[in-house]
Amino acid sequence: MSPRSTPGPAPRPTTGPAARRSAPRARPGPDDLRRTFEAVPARTSQEGEPFADSWWGRAWVAALESLSMDEARLARGRAYADEGKVAAITVTPGRVVAYVHGSRARPYRAELRLRTFTDTGWDTLLDAVAAHPGHLSALLAKEMPHSLADTAREADVRLLPGGDDLDPSCTCPDHGRPCKHVAALCYQTARLLDSDPFVLLLMRGRGERDLLDELGRRNAEHTARERPAAPAAPAVPSVPAAAALADRYLPPLPAPLPVPTYPGQPPSYPDLPGARDPLGLDHLATDAAARAHALLTTGRDLLAGLTPWQDAVRIAASRPTAGLTATTRALYRELAHATGRNTTDLARAVAAWRQGGAEGLTVLETPWAPPAGPFDRARPLLAAAEFPRFTPWRNHLTHPAGTLQLRFGHDARWYGYESDPGADDWWPRATPDPDPVAALEALLTGDTVTAAPDDTYVR
């Protein structure tokens, strides 16, 4: 036979993991007895190159070629497989089905039936395989050693098909056995077998999970039969039921220890080469101790629902604001790196957290459309207080000069923000207030929260 070859890139690797990575991906079916493999793109096979990489895949191709007496049909089928004309392949017990694009616009339904094993045949095969632990290990590694096929043959079960096992059919008008569409399906099926020998076992009637469970059970039974029996354990003296259920005096449990007034201090951490910053570890341990103490005294952990980003902002916001120490700088860098942000983002978020906690951070990061009510009444109130007309957008009201902004939170409070003219770089500044006029006056008069330290640490 002289399969048609087409020019193209160098042939794919014929063995090893690279070959398996190029195999079609399977979509799981509703159970273990149906697997659908996605169509694969066109590829190029060189003159004389085996279509399958594994020996069991080549055995499948040999069974196909022994079924046909027409080398031209086989060559055309191999070309169809190379050109990517075989659509998704569905494998069920005793059957392989796919649509194959031929010379007409409408694809043909190609099908290949394969004889499945009887229950007696499966029992014989599984018992023989379970007696050889190496067979199970090979299957788990998606390999089928020659010894496994030899074991099946010795048990009078033919695992690999012969030409008389295959029964092709197709909706095309060609009555060849097989036609080029079924031949293409067979060649593409050999690639499935290359990557996963369990596909062949599924064709023979059993799914992968069922087989592995059954092989594991039979292998354990076989091992137990070969292992010498353990000596009998000494008899345990029995106790009469009346004595076991009789009332007994148990001393009362000791009183619980009193809850300490303050959280304990964490241990000191040494400064070791390559280790984490000991001062950062000290800060995290102190924070964990405070949370544990609150949980012990109140029965609740109010911080349990925070996201990693919210918790990082909370930890950074708990640092003292008087002065910017090297420890604080290091902590900001660590927290920003761990959450995929930069230190400027973290500093802005810390300012929002100090302004209004978790809700303040939400106001900073998540614009929203407030319902009719307090937000709509804000602009008339500001106009009555003789402030200029603010521009609304979502939950934001922006001063016409572009330097002041009020943001309405889900808690019905107004949060003040400030930016340099034309910079659109808004930072939380004022203490939030339910009254928009009071919130704006606090922003103008400097009645602000202690926000983030200066941004020199970002340089």
C-alpha cells in the first residue's frame, strides 16, 4: 500500500509524552460507557511513516488493513484522516461512530462495530491481569505492555482485534469494506488508542472507572490470598453488659480557665537568611492572636467573610499612621505583591478602609446606581447651601472644578474624595456623613480622617 503524502512540516514525535499531548481531548459522557473525542486538526504523515505510534495502535491499523483488499481506498482514508476530515469521534461498547467529510457538502456517518467480551470473558481477563501487578501499573500510566496482550491470549481472550472482529458501515454510496470514510475513522481511532488504551477496553465493553475499581479489588484479593495468615490475636477478656452499663462516678470537669483581658504576645522570630521578614511575621501573628481573642470572648469572627484583598487592606490599615517606618514600607510591599496589586493601589485602599472600613473600600472600588431617594435629593441640598452644581455619575457627585467629589455608599453615607485638578486621581479624605452638605464641609474645612501615609514609599 502507498498512502498519499502531502508536503508540510516535519512529522510529529512518534513516541513519548509529546505524542500523547497531541492526541484528541475527550469530553466525558453521561456515564463511564460513553466518551466523545474532539476533532483534531490536519496533520502530515510522511511516506512510509506508521500512522500510529504505539504497538497496540499499529495492531489496530493492521486489523483494518487486513479487512480490506483495496489499497486505494485505504490510502484515500488515510489522506482523509491526515486532512482533518474526521469530526468528533464517539466511543461506546462495541461501537465507534463519527461524521466524515467527503467530496460532498454533507458529511457521511461512518460506524465501526467491534465484538465485545462476554461476562465470562471479562472475568477470565480481569483475573489474569489482577495476578500481575505490573499490568495494572502500566494501565494507570496509559500503557499496554505486550505481556498484557499475551496474558489475555493465554486466558483465551483476544484483546487486540483481528480483521474478522471489525464490522464497518457508512451512509455513503460506496459499498466497499471498508469505504474510505470508515477507513479514515479507523486511522483516526488508532490515534485515540495511542494516547489511551482504555479506549480499546471501552470498545470491548467496560469503562475505565469500572475496570480500575474491579482490577483494584481483584488485585487486593489476589495479594491477600498469597500473603501468609497473621497469627490470631489474643482473646480480649469480656465484660458483662450489666457491669459495662452500670452507673459510675466520674469527677466533674475542671472549670474553664479565665479569658485573658488582652491577647497574648507572639514569640519573637529570628532574622534568618532567605526567611520571611521577622517583623512582618510578628505583625501577622499579633493580628491572628487578636482575632482569636475576639472569637473566644464574643463567639464570632467578624473578619471571616473578608476576601484576601480586603484582609490585606485591613492589615495594612492597622499599622500606626504616625511616621512611615521601614517595617511599614516592607509590609506594604509584601501585601501588595501577595495580592497582585501595586503599593499605590494598596495605599489608596488603606485610606478608604480608614475612612469607612469594608464599606469604604467598596465605595472606592465599585461604582453603583443608587435607587431613587437620598442620592437624588443631594444636589438640591448642595444647591440650597450655595455650592456649585455637581455633576452626577452612578453614585458619584463631582465638583465642577474636578477637585472634590462625594460618593454615596450602600450604608446611605456620603464619602468625600479629593484629586489634583485635571488628574482624575481620587483619594478618600473626609469622614463620611449621612448629610452630603456636612460631608462636603468636612472635606473643605480639613475635618478629614487619617488617610494613607504619604506616597513616598511607592518610589
